[in-house]
Amino acid sequence: MIPIMDFQERVLNGPVMKVDEFELAFSMKVRELVARYNITYNPDELIVDDQTADAVFQAGIDLLADVGIFHMDTRRVIKFTRDELVQLSDERKANPSTVKFGKGDDEMTISYRTGEDSRSPTLYAGAPAVATEEDFLPYVLSFVQEKDVEGMGIMPGLAVLGDIAPKAGTLSELHVALWEQEKLAEALAMAGRPGMNMGLLATASELGAIYECIKPGRREPWNIQIGIHIMPEMKLDWAALLKAHYCQDRGIVPWQSSMSLIGGLCRNAADSAVALIANIMGQISYGHGPTGSFFPNHMDGSWGTLATHWCAGAAMRASERNIKLATGSSISGPYQTWRHPVAFLNAAAIATVYTACGLSYAWIAGHTGLEARLIGEVMKVTAGMDKAMANELAHKIQAKVDERISQVTEQLPFLAVYDWDGKETRPKPEYESGMMKAREELADLGMPY
């Protein structure tokens, strides 16, 4: 394990580099490594074999050792040796990840799993994206009232509270974030789940607001994680390191989330899979966390494609075999399709692939409580499925999605699909019917309900 304070020296004394020079070096090196290790994106095989998974991992280690991490505040590069990265991966592999959140009857566990494991990934769901003041409480309640949702990976944030728009680093950020914490506690109390983990903060992103949200009665180590991300591709700032230090000091499990953009510095899914491994190893080096999420998307912001399925799945399989991290991802259709049945179908394809690749938790599972329940069901029935069968099933589902996704032109607001009477939140009949018809389609395609 590399002590966090070692990064003070690395950040201040690494080689000086212009950002465009770093990006060019990164892009050229990832291309070189993909060719050297003979890594090829094959959309026909969404669940990569052992040889490809190991090649992705070794290439990711080489990428991080050769290129490093660009520190945006000092314009210097944080450097590593390959030997210390191999030692870091060996240490993690020798201690497969398990972590508990929540308390009492609401305690949840996230553990490393393999693609052959018949144990389902943890439904660590989340009410993602922006909510209005009106729908914030019922939106959250739609998730926490679902008994299969074990914890909340993320909470929604407000774009405006009354006439106050939150602005990072100002009083308004803290003002809105504290209102959100009060409403979250209210939702958990209404659902009878006060000990539930609430995952990431939403509106609170700057250090001052984050620290103020963490105290008894708001957030504590058992019901929060703090993001310490390396941004795509391979860029970091002091804030991420300060948050990592704070997590280690306070006993908080850091939120390690590896992201890559297909079509940017990484040309394709193979490049991005290697970048995802370099990214997560970098976060482990200073964050020391037991969990890590993989999330690739295209330059237009879309995901849920064959390319992103393959890319994230390859990184998960690389992690599964070489660092035994508890890996997660967002299991949801792209933002244009939120709360439409096609989004659930897309999420089912994602869940089928990722579960077969060793997914440990879904930190987002759709965009309503009903959708989270149905996605959790897919993960349960596909856990332990033969990889060839999972690959075939995912292709059948994705073909349906690709037929219909262009027909969806806008995402539906939450209160367009759920009813709320001030005490109870429940899906509207037409929304529930549409989702259940999509479930029937999955059964017809071979989903083993």
C-alpha cells in the first residue's frame, strides 16, 4: 500500500508537462499497448475470455506506469513504477473485497464476486439525476420502499430550491445540500428504514459543503461514500487527494469510480478498457478503497451500446481475475430513455453482461423504484448463467433496444410515471403496465424468470 502522504512528494516533484503533451502521450501509449497485447474489441463476444481479461489488466498497469496521472493544479505528472503497481495489485488480490454499510436491520454487504457466482450482485440502487423540489421526496421514497433495494448508491440533487440555485463553493451549495439531507432522512423514516446507506452526496461537491454534511444526524461513515475520482483521461487535482485523506482519517469508504470516453483520447472500446484499469489502479493507489465502479460512455454522452457493454465487462473481468475488487456500475439505459420501457430493456442487457463479468453491485439501477426492482430481478436470474448463454441473451435484448431507442425523443419526469399523495408513492398504472410488458418480452427472449 502506498501511504497517502507519498503523493505530496509525487505531486510537487513529478515532471512538468503541458496538458496537451500529456494527452498526446496517453493516447499514443494506449494505442501502442493495445497493439502489443493484441487486444481487440469484438462485439460478438461481449464477455471476454481469460486471456483477453489478463491482457487488458497488464496493459492497464503498463499504461499507468508509463504515463502516470496528470495533476491539474501543479501541471506535474504523478509517477509510479511498474513494480509498485504490481505489488499493489497483489495486495488487493490477496484480500478479496468485502465491505458493510448501513446499520441494524438495514445493514448491507458488498463483496467481490466472480462471473460464475450464483450469488446476485447487491442492489445498491440510487435515485439519480436532478429532481425538482416537488418530486424530491416521492422520488427517493419510490426506491427506499422497495425491499430488494439494499442501499442507495446516489441521491438526486436540486437544480433550484425556491429561488436559490446552488453554486459550488458558495453558501447556496451548502444551503441546498442540507435541505436535501433533511428530506432524505424524512424519506427513510417514512419507509421505516432509518439505518439505510445513502451513498454519494449530490449537490455537495466542494470540500466545505461535504464536511458540513458529515456529522451525527446527517451523514456518518456507515451511510456515506465520498468520490475521489480520477477524471477521464487520467487527470487529478488536490481536492481528490484531500477527500481521500479525509476518508482514511474518518473511516469512510471512498467512492472509487473509473470512467473513460470512447471516441476521445481512447479511440475505441479496447483502448477504453485499458484506460479503465489504469484509472482504477490509480485511485486504489491513494484511495485504498475496496470497491470500484467502471463506467465508459461515448463522446455524445450515450451508453448502453455493444461497445460500452464490452468495454466495462472487459475491465470487470480484468479486475475479477487480478485484483478481486468489488466492482460496480450504473445499470440503466441512457439519459434520453429514462423511465421508458426501452430503458429497462437496455438495463437488462447491461445487467446480463456485467453479472456474467463479476459485477458486485449496481450503484444505479434504473430511474424509478419499480425499475430498480425489475433490474434486481434480472441480476438474480442471470447470476451464475453460462457465459455463452449470457452473451446470446444480451445480444437478443440489445437488438430489441436498437430497434426502438430512436423512437424515444425525451425522458419522462418522475411525476409523469408515479402518483404521490403526500404519504405514499406508487407507479401509475400505464407506467407499471409498460414495464411489465417489457418484462414479458424479456421472458420471451429467454430471460429465465
